[in-house]
Amino acid sequence: MAPRDPSTFSLRWQFAPVVSPKDGSIHWRWVAYTQSGHVFAQSKGDFDTLSECMEDARDNGYGA
């Protein structure tokens, strides 16, 4: 039996606000979790807006 392609798993996506310690501004990051709660993927950095964060998540499989 061939292994399953991990990109076909059902993932739970979380978009979280992150407060900058420098100036208190809010940035966003995303994390995708497997059904068992393990981190499958996450953003490589923070984003200034939720829209930018969601666009990056889409580029990485969100909503696919």
C-alpha cells in the first residue's frame, strides 16, 4: 500500500494575533494542526494584516 499524501489530511487552521513587544502593535500568524493536534505547518513570519496572513495561508493550502 502506498503512503497517503499528507496534503490531503483535514487540517484545523488557526489565525492568531501576536502583540509586538517593541511597540504593542498587533501582527498575525497562522498555524495548521492535524486531527491529532500536532503542528503540520505554520507561517514563516508575522503579517501586518489578517488579510495578508490569510492570503499566505491560502498559498500554503488553506481552503484547498
